[in-house]
Amino acid sequence: MPAHADPRAEIAPDAQAAFAVFDRKTGRTTIAWDEHEQYRSASVVKILIALDYLEKRGPDAEIPQADLVRLEPMLRSSDDNAASELWVQEGWEKIVERMVVKLGLEDTAPPVNVGFWGYTALSASDVVKIYRYVLDQAHPKFRDFIMGNLHQATKCATDGFDQSFGLPSVVHGELAFKQGWSRFGDTPPRPCVEKPKPPTYPGVGKDGPVGEGQRSAADVDLTRPAMHTTGTYGRDDRKIMVVLTLEPVGTTWDVSADRITRLTRAVHLADRIFD
């Protein structure tokens, strides 16, 4: 790979990153780095929560309004309260266990502390597999629901964080995305909604306390700030891109968002060069 086209040059020396791009038209991975390295999922696991919900009930079932008002904001605006409620309702870690078997995921595992769904372990490779399953194998009703909501993803998350980093800042035109972040505190530097929702499910959520005894099923890092951007772009969701990152403890939201956006831009450029 020519040095000027290598996106790894955008990975800061004190950071960690993995990425992958898959072309559904050609059926091949066009560019990847450390795609099987495991990271904690943060909110990316919300795709699995939604998919498992739909698969359990089947295509003939109608989604009750009480669940619809949780599923839609969970996918579009990364609503943590909605995810926590569905996580408990649908069986906690059993959600991940079912999806690992159903989708044949290699690097995904449920959290040891089942109260924190954001501690689910996954990899860039497995996130690509999740999107491929939704787009090409899931029932069209499930595909349309999940991808339809991700195509309507909002700039502002329910908790007030600006989730337009990464893919939404780099790719123009048809785009669907699901972001993830963790260990940036509960208060965004510049809230983009007037009244962010406070957590409503004590003991269940994206993150747990920092300290000894906190670990994931795969012993993934639970301490450093994580920021992930995932999604599809192009006509008919042709390209799937996943970029996962970990930053040093103390990294600010703005620094991490800038870094992952620059890395995503470099991955996107390299993919276009080698397309």
C-alpha cells in the first residue's frame, strides 16, 4: 500500500484503532486493519439488541407501541435508557449469545458484568458481519426496520452528545450509521439537545464504574475512552465501513471526535483508491 494512501498514518501513537470496509457489490473486503481485534462495543451493540428483538418475534409480529418508542430512538439517537430497558426485557447477555450463534460471529462475546451492555466484546470484522446479515440475510421486514432507522440517524444523541463524528462528517449522499462512545462522562461539552435524558435504570447501562474487578468476557479494555463509527454508504448500502478506536485516559470528546473523523476520512480515501 502506498504510504500516502495508508490510513494507519492517522492513528495517533498513543491510540489504538481497527477498521474494515466491505463492498457488497463485489463481495470482498477492500481494506482492513486489525479487524479481529476485540473492543468493547459501547452503543454499537444496540444493532444486535434490535435485531434479536425482531428475530425472536418473527416477521408476522407487529411491534407494540411501547417497544417501538424505544427501538426507534435507540437506533436513530443512541438512546441509552431505551437500550437498558430492552436489554433487561429481552434477556440481558442472552441477547448477545443468541446473536453470536445466529450470525456466526467470531469475536463477539457478552459482558461478564451483565448489567453493562456496552461491555460486550466485538471486532470490526464482526460488525461488518452484522451489517451483512441485516442487509442480505435477515427478513426484508427486519432489514427495512433497522436500516430505515439507521438511515434516519440524528446528529444529536438523546443524551446530548453530538454523534456526527466519523462517517457522517466524511461521507456525503446516501448514508446510514450507528455510533458508539464510552468513558467521556455524562455531560457533553456542548449539549446539542436542550434537556438530555438522565439515566433511568440504575445498575444497567453502557458503562460501569472504573475499578478492579471490572472486565469483559474477552478481557477487552474497559478503561480508556472508546469511540466508534459504523455504517453503510453508497447506492443500496453498497459499502460497509467500521472504524473502532481507543484513546488514552483523559482524552477529551473533541480530540477523540477529531481523531476518528480524520482516520475515517483516510480509510474512505484509501478505499476509493483501491476500489
